Amino acid sequence: MKVLAALSGGVDSAVAAARAVDAGHDVTAVHLALSRNPQSHRTGARGCCTIEDSNDAFRAADMLGAPFYVWDLSAEFQEKVIEDFISEYSAGRTPNPCLRCNESIKFEAVLERAMALGFDAVVTGHYAQIVHGPHGAELHRAVDPEKDQSYVLGVLTAEQISHSMFPLGNSTKTEVRAEADRRGILVAQKPDSHDICFIPDGDTAGWLARQIETTPGDVIDAQTGSKVGTHQGAQAFTVGQRRGLALGNPLGDGQRRYVVDVDVKQNLVMVGPPTLLEIDIIEAVNPRWSGPLPTNGQAVHVQIRAHGEALPAVVELQDDTVTVSLSETIRGVAAGQAAVLYDGTRVIGSATISRSRRSASL
């Protein structure tokens, strides 16, 4: 097949492209320039899309003998990932920019352009597997649970999955680094990137404070309705957060207080004991299905964080809303997060959490 290998400049995408070459595919390499400041340069694991990464991607492509191109998608990344991230936080929601990037950039803009240019598939270094089942290509978890990235790929549609290749899904990270060493890939020991790529110092709250105009407001105890403190901007807080509240023990009951709700319109941060964070019903909207839709009442597993535990649940569909009833409670679920549904190792699809609550039985 004629495939386009997306090279980030890291070890995973380089080995994925090398495996595609070994499999006999006609491989062309592309590096995505997503930074609006391409002169930036960093050493280490934080950040992405720098001159260093571009040079590493070029060297990997050259070693493989693959034609190499750089696609400037910085405008799309700014609009669909960074501005969306700011907008979601401004509305009091907690988004996952990696999912948005996969949805809007890597597997929408890139895949559409690749197909228009005559490529059959896009190859990436994600840790996930594609299995061909009775309904076509299925997205499954990687064999390495520590590196599994099926959660952030849960936004992919069945059509996108059918034109994607994830050659690393059957390997561990240790095996991939060892293979890179054997192949002489120079980035074999390059550290993984961490945190949000466009916030290289990892200070999300500080970065948001520079993007969003904030106003000091009140911190309210959710049980009593009394004011127990102040904050510098509600947008900086998310459900389940404790750090940064600086409340001590305002009610003298010995329990720590956590953020249990954020009301951006009223500029209020609601806090309470950890028991108020316990929910067993999740409502989500804007579903994206990776294959056949689940049936009402179907038993599934749901995961709400990239490296979180998948919990048993029952799913119900009504119009554009997905309701997930958990078999046990979970804490710290915030609007804006993604709920990814699984049938065993297979990804069913994902939806954006709009509300979470406790059932009447709790």
C-alpha cells in the first residue's frame, strides 16, 4: 500500500515507519508543524513541534530512504486545539487536547489530505491495535497496558480507523526502544513528551491565567452554602481539584475540601468533602462511534482518563445523548472530559461528558 507515515521526531513514530517499510509498503514521511513559533527550541521531554523535533524526523526519514515533507498545520492546530482548549476552560469544562488533536488534526486534516493525494493509509506511532472483525476494521487496546493509547484514539470513526495503521500496538515501549537501537535510529533513547504539548513548562493554570481574563470570586461550601474562601478565577479550577484552594479545614470537621462544581457564569467555586465527588451516572453528548453502535442496556466498560481504570457499566442511547450507569462509584468526573466505551479490548466510541451525578439509590 501507499502510506503516509507521520513522524513526530520521537522514537515511536520512527519505529512505526520503519516497520511499515519492512512490511513492503510504499512509505512517504511527513512532519506536522503545529507550533506558531517554529524558531522555538527545547532540550528534554516537554513540548513538541520544535526545530529539534523536525530535524529528528528528517533524520529518521532519511535513514529509511523515505521522501520527507513538512506540512504546516499550525493555523488548524491553533483554531481547533488551542482555542478550543481555552474556550472549554472559559466555560468551566475540562477538555483533553490530545483527543481534540487526534480528532481534528492527525486523523481529520492529515488523513483527508493524505487520501486526496492518493495515499491508502496514515501510519502513526500510537500504541493501539487494529483488528479486522466482522464489521470491518476495529480499534483495540495495545498489548502494553502502560502505553495503551486507545483512549485518546477513541474519537476516531470507523472510516478513519479503516485508513489508519498502528504498527506498535503489539509491542511494549522497552521493545520499541531496543528495536530503535538495533536499527541505529538516533532518537532511540529520546525522552517521551509529557503534559500538554503547547504548555511546555507544565503550568496549565498559569498558562490559562494569561489567556483568559479572570475575576476574583467566592469559594462556597456546597453543603452549607457559606463562603469559605476566595479564588482568583473560577476557570482555573476543575472538579476533583484540591491543590490551590488554600482553605485548610474551614468547618473544623477534619475532612479535606475538594472542588465539587465550578460555576463560571456566577464565578463560583463549590467545595465539599470527597464523598460529594462520588457519582455513578455519566451523561455525555456528541458521540463518535468507532464501529457498530451499542444497544440500549448493553454491558460495557467506560474510561474517563487516559490512564484511568475502565469501569463496568451499562449504556443507554437517546438521540445525541449517551447515559452511562456505573456499577460502582467514581470520583472527580468533570464536564468536558471524554468517556470512552469499550467492549472488552475493542473501542466502541466516545462522547464528551456534559454532566455527572449520583443516582437516587446512593
